[in-house]
Amino acid sequence: QSALTQPASVSGSPGQSITISCTGTSSDVGGYNFVSWYQQHPGKAPKLMIYDVSKRPSGVSDRFSGSKSGNTASLTISGLQAEDEADYYCSSHTTSATYVFGTGTRVTVL
Amino acid sequence: EVQLVESGGGLVQPGRSLRLSCAASGFRFDDYDMHWVRQDSGRGLEWVSGISWNSGSILYVDSVKGRFTISRDNAKNSLYLQMNSLRPEDTALYYCVGVGRIFGRNWFDPWGQGTLVTVSS
């Protein structure tokens, strides 16, 4: 039940694209297409941004996209905006029928 | 409006107990598996425990097994977490979260706003 590995921080200028990685194992990220991503602003509850690796819930900007290759999932934010500055967490279902979160990434808009 | 409202958090001494509650409204509670997720300011999000829609499946993270007990009352649209033998490392904001497994979903939505548990002497 080790946390998924994410970079501690990623930054970019407005309009640029950034990508956040989320590395697990074949028992979680690599074993299922059940990776989800959450955005969290300070003092707020996490918000679902991507589910099932690459699907966007209604109301989430199409600037957010997800993908997966092997044991690593990725979240890409294109056309970076000031409002995207937040913490981002990935999550995956596991072979133990539990869930595991990533270590979290702080996105800074320069 | 879909809403999850947690309560029961507070300051408690190490070794003591606390019971968290979560009241659901605005959606069909018994269509959702329910979970507790906690957040320590220094360590990000951690899945703690989950219970299936009919209480038939219950799971815990290793660090709370034998100390925490999750339960639900579908008639009252409520989720609970009984926390015994609390440790300082259990200090966190505890979120009540739904997973629509009955719909084939494996993501966390909706989320409550959290209740803060502080374990300290």
C-alpha cells in the first residue's frame, strides 16, 4: 500500500502545457484503467478532474487530459491558467480492492 | 444538491477513542460505496477505509486495521468511523467520500468538506 509517486512540484507560464506523472506498479496503475486525478485548492476539498485514466467529468475544462503507459499515468494541463494553480493528486484502484493516492504535486503558474 | 457533511472530529489524547459521522443528502446513498480519506498537511491524501453499498465488503489501510471500524446505516443515509487507540499519526482532516461502484465507477465523487481530528496530549 505504498503511495503512488508524483513530482513534488511542476511549474509553467500562462498558456504553456505541463504534465504531471504518477508512477505505481502492476498492482495498481498498471493493472487497471481506474486511474483518477483530483485538483485541490487551499482550504477546499479535492475535486475530480479525470477518471478512468482519460475521461473528463461534465464541467471540467478540456484543457485537462489524462493518459497511461504501463505503470505510469499522466495528467496534462494545456493552456495553463492562473486558476489551475493548485495541488493535484492521482489515485488508483488496487489488486487488494483498496485504493491508493499519489504523493501530490503542487502546480505553480509563473 | 449532493452533500456529505462530516462531524465528530476534535482534540483527543493518544490512546482514546473518537467516532466520526457523515450525513449524506441529495443522492441515493445506498447506490454508493462509501469511504474515509484523510489528509495530513505534510503527507497528502491517504485512503483509510471503505464499505460497500450493502456493508458486505469492508476494507482498511494496514495502519488502522484492528483500531478503526467503518459502518453505515442506509436507513439514516449515514456513514461512521469508530476510531480506537488513536495515535498522533492519526491526526488529519478526515473526508467522507462516495464511489459509485454499483454504476461501475472507481473514482471518488462526491466529497465532504472534512472533519479535523487532532491526537495530542
